[in-house]
Amino acid sequence: MGLTPVANDRLATVVTTLEMRERPRARPLPSSSLRLVRWHAPEPERYRTLFRRVGAPWLWFSRLALDDTALIAATHRDRTQVHAVLDRQGVEVGMLELTHPEDGWCALDYFGVVPELTGQGHGRWLMALTMQLAWRPGVSLVRVNTCTLDHPRALGFYRAHGFVAVKRTVETFADPRVLGLLPADAAPQVPLLANRR
């Protein structure tokens, strides 16, 4: 066994790919005070604001690195669905993004609620709605990736909902806090080892 050094301005994570190859059987929708709203052609800065709100604690950054043209190309495609999760006051507190890249399968790209709402059953509610949207006619596979930077219960959550782990990879990338894509105090559970630019 050996250790591979990672530069102070980079991060490393183990990515687990999970798949679901059978539509889950229908169950009653879990209760939640939240509601899911489809965002057709989301405005880039509004999208980035929600992406940061939900993903900054877990160092989500990929969409933040895109300029407006690339972000619009990614989120305005016919095969991509962007949804915001709203609380009773209409505040955006979660997101769901699905892509059907080809006929026959669906990618669960982004899924989550703000940390203040975790552990309250909202994830089960959101996953039930996700399954309804992902498993449209002709779909035989739903795939999701999670990594060791995500919420510590994310992998177990996906497995509990019927996803099966099929592959592990290691990903390294520039620390988004160093790049200025996220604030230096984002994800304090992951030490920031380098100075920001």
C-alpha cells in the first residue's frame, strides 16, 4: 500500500458510480413541507446561486467553473431537467438535475437540499419524485455518482433507495476555494491547505 501525494492547492476524492436497472415499485409519496418546481431555461446567475447554496458545503464546483454560454448549453438542453426545491415561504432550499443523455438511460446529475434540512425526511421525498421523473418510458438504467466529499450519508442513502455500486474511481482537481469559485470557509470539514488566489 502506498500513499499518493496531493498538492496543497488540489483535492482528491473517491467517486462511486451507482446504477439502478429496475424501476422501483410504486410507493406512497413521503410527506414533506417542500415542493419541487421545474426551472425551464434557468438564468445562469440564479442557477449558480442555488448551486452554491446546496453544493458549497460539499465543494460542488463544476457548474461554477462554466461561463454563461457553457452553463446555458448544459442546463437548457431538451434532455436536461433542472428543478428547484422550495420551502413554504418560496425560498429555494434544494435542487434536482436530471439528464437523459440517450434513449434508455438517465443521469442523476445533482440532488440535494441545504444542510439545515438534512435528516428530516426531505431526501426520501425528493428521491421519490426523482424516480418518477427519471424512469420515463423506455428508461432501463438510472446512474448517479457520489464521492467522499459529499455528505457522509450520501452513499448509504443511494444504496438504501435501490442503487447498486458498480465502479470506483479517484478524481483529483484544483481546490475550488483556491480558484475563488467558492469562499474559503466553504466545507470546513475539508482542510484548506493553500492560499487563495
